[in-house]
Amino acid sequence: MKGNELFKNIFALAVKLTGLWFIYLGFRDMPPILQLPTMVGYTTNDIVTAVLPAAFNLLVGWWLVANKFLIRCGYPDNMKSAVFHHLVDSTENAAAKPITASAAREEKSMDEKLATLVKNQK
């Protein structure tokens, strides 16, 4: 494992653990929400002050655990070069493979089918 991948995995673990901590905080803030129906004379301000901390912590926790935005920002992948290298490798492999007789027959039969379809459309 390369050093860069090791640090990326450690950073991803730290982000996920922080997200789990926020989810824990969100569930810890649930008791005031569960007590609202038993309270008499509560106002909308009470509802907001009970729901907002739990909702915020759960939302941030879900974002950190499920989303990989921070990991991509911290360790961006150079996708263009990876795609380019993949295309170069696949063309080199295709040129290196010999064409078998069955593959040549299949290609010829596909060309014939395509030619008949083009003729039938006219």
C-alpha cells in the first residue's frame, strides 16, 4: 500500500468516525423531542429548540458518513490521467491479441447482417 493511499484511508476513517459521533449526538438530543407530546402548553419555539439540535446533528452525521465529498476534496483523484492510461492500456492489449478464426467469422457474419439491413432499408 502506498503512503498516499494509507493517509487517504486514515482520513476517510477519521471523517466516518466524526460522522458517527454527530449521529450519536443527534440521537442523544432525541429525549426532548419525545417529551413534547406530554408537555402541556408548549409553543412552536419549544418545538424548534427541541428539534433543531437533533436534526442538525443527524444531518451532519449522515453527510459525513454517507457522502465522500470531504475525502474527494482532501485527496482528489486525477481521473483524466487514469482514464487516459486505461484507454492506452486497452488499445495496446487489443493490438497485441491475435484474431482467432472464430472471431473473424463472427465479425464477417456481423458485417453481412449489417449490409443486408442497410440494403433492406433502401
